Amino acid sequence: MKIAFVGKGGSGKTTLSSLFIRHLAADRVPVIAVDADINQHLGAALGLDEAETAALPAMGAHLPLIKDYLRGTNPRIASAETMIKTTPPGEGSRLLRIGEENPIFEACARTVRLDDDAAVRLMATGPFTESDLGVACYHSKVGAVELCLNHLVDGPGEYVVVDMTAGSDSFASGMFTRFDITFLVAEPTRKGVSVYRQYKEYARDFGVCLKVIGNKVQGADDLDFLRAEVGDDLLTTLAHSDWVRAMEKGRPALFELLEGPNREALRTLREAADGAYERRDWQRYTRQMVHFHLKNAESWGNAKTGADLAAQVDPSFVLGERLLAAAQPV
């Protein structure tokens, strides 16, 4: 299942996504963690030092490889150069599976070891480089993530956790529809809940499953504030954590020592994610993929590539679990 963490900058979404990733990894389930934020901090939150974080390969730098691999033998895609971030899969496309080995994971993913030999695969869009400044949009880098999500066939008990860019920047592409559930991390402040209102309004017509995690909740007044502002969308809350404070200093204890109430909150998140996956509508998922591809094609893609990108849509193709057996690695 695909899970996004969003929220205002400084709300703690990277910290919360890293805790959830650790929680999943502790149960030895397959996990791919993706840092899709312009501020690349997920690696550090998972215990990498500065040198290890800086050495993570940038997905954006491997976009030609990603396109060429995913294109496969799809006859509707004339060349990898005509693929854009929204290009949907069709007959002949290569699909990704969470637990497999393939050239994309080999080039872009690195294994991060956690407690007791638990491990996750970590991928990162990559930070802005000096050559990007003033001439590039960060969403061009996130396009590599969107392409991979569009071609991913995931099953129950498999998890992709994406730490998204802050605020409402997620809506600069159709990637916000790629998730079974979106966890919005909100502090009990007016600014914290304003991002929630904006996100919910933008996502309203797309069937996005949005749940709020109250973070830095210090007492009953904070809890009452969040309940009044977000209502039934409030899923759970996390309080102050000495474990997190030690982690942020680079001296984390064993994950099993995370405070009991915070561990219970993480179990609540997993239950919500599992339930959301069970309700996934593969037809709608594919239809939304095509919708955003046609919008991007008309807006800029056709002009940039010199091709009619609407012709890339395979009208008979529906992504789904039935394709798991057919999604063979190279």
C-alpha cells in the first residue's frame, strides 16, 4: 500500500514518517521509504549520518534510466524521451514490485539497517543542485517518484511510505492521488490546521483518504482544539517524546523503547493504512492517472516532446493486483 505524510513545514512530518517506517520495519514487512521533500531529511531521521545521507543517489538524476526501464515494449510509447512524469503504463510496460530486484532499485535505492537487523529500502528525489537554482522546478525531480508510483503493483502487507514536500505543494502534480491514505501532520495551532483545510479542499473531488495526526500535543486543551478544528478526520495524536529528542541529537535508543502511547499511535496509523488499502479502487486509481496525464499533455507535454501524448493511453489497461504475477523482474 502507498502512504503519504504531508503537513506544514516544521510540523514534524519527516519525524513522524520515520517513526512509522521504523514501526513497519520492526515487524519485518517489506518497506520502501521515499524522501520526496525538497529538504532531504528522511535519511537522517532513519539514522544515516551526513556523509551517508549525501551519498544517497538522486532519483531525478536517473530519470532516463527510469523511463527506459518502465517503457519496456509498450508500443504506444515511441521512445523514452516522449515519456513525462504522468505517462501511464500499458500493455508491454514494465511494472515494479516492492520486493523485487530491478535496475531502478539498483540505481536509486539503498538499504538502511535499523534495530535488530530490521531494514528498509530508501529512495530520495535528490536536493536542488547549484545548476538547478533559478532555472528548474523542484517538481521536475519529484516526477521520477510519480512515474514509479504509476508503475508500481503493490499488494497487501507491502508498504511504500513517502515523505512529501511541505504544505500544499503536493498538488503541483497528480501524485497526491497515488496514495491509499494520506496522513497530514498538524500541530494544535491555527497555522497547523490551516494547511489541513487547504489540503482537504484541494483533494475533495478526488476521493483522497485524508487523516490528521496531531503532533506536539501537550494536554487536553490541545486535543480539544484539534477535535474542534478537524473533527472526525483526527485519527490520533502524539505527545512529547524523549526518544525522538534523543534521535534528533543523533543518539537514538532502541526503537522498542519508544514511549508506549506513541507506539500505540503508530499501531493506529498502520490499522488505518491497512483498512484504506482494502478499499482501493483500481479502476479509479487508473482513471485518475490517465486524467492527469491528459491534462499535462495538453498543458505542456505535447509541446515539449513534439508528440501527441494522449496516444500513450492504453484504454483497455487497468493496473491491479492481477498483474502481480505478470510483473516479472529482468
